Amino acid sequence: MAMKDGRMTVGELARRAGVHLETIRYYEQVGVMPPPRRTNAGYRVYDQQDLRRLHFIKRAKQLGFTLKEIRDLLDLRMDPDTTCEDVRQRALQKVETIERKIRELVQMKRALEQLAATCTGEGPAGECPFLDALEAVSDREARHQKDSGD
């Protein structure tokens, strides 16, 4: 519920930001949201700045930033010595990370397609070539770890 002075309860903040109450509490715990102000009765209250911050966090998460990276971005914004180039470099680093993940996902997709092609879809699962191939890879990895002393 919104209060007369423009402040909001945690429920109203959550509704306006499109997040769960627990999300706000978690963000406060991990430091991406500041501790809430409280009324004389001890109720947590929030304002438009908190709502803007939640929208920022939500958008950054949609772009793939982790909460630690978001906290770093928020810290950069508050640091008077930070330049736009500093922020740009963070964004470019994130692009590189995403590109690496895409390459890894494409490799995973190809491997799964190759494994799936070995399976006709006929017969019991205990004789499935796909499952056999996964088990063979697991066995090879276990032998490799044993041989290398890991």
C-alpha cells in the first residue's frame, strides 16, 4: 500500500517493481538494495529511489549481470572518479562472457545432437545408445581422474 507521503510498504514496492517480497529481502541481505528506512512503529518503508534501484537491478539481471556485477555497477555509479569508459569496459567484458557461453552452448548442442542421433527410439531404456554413451564418457572421466590423482 502506498502511503500519503509517497513512501511505500515492501508489498507495494514489490508489486510496482514486479518482484516477490522475498526478492527484495534477499537483495537487502546481499547488499544490492540498501537497508530499508523504518517508521516509528518499525515498518519498513521505501520510496521512488528504491523503486528505480529495483528496476535497475531487474534490467541488469535481464542482461545477464550477476548480483555481484550489479553491486559493482551500482558502486561505479556512486564513485565520482568513475568514467563512462569504466562502465563501457564492464559492459564489453559482459559481452565477452556471453559470447563464450554461447560458444559453449553451441558445442553442447552439437554433442547432444550427435548422441541423440545414435538412438533409434526403439527398445528399453537399459539398452539405449544415448544413455550408454553418457555412461561411457562418465567411466572415461572417472578413470582419468583416478589416473591423474584428482
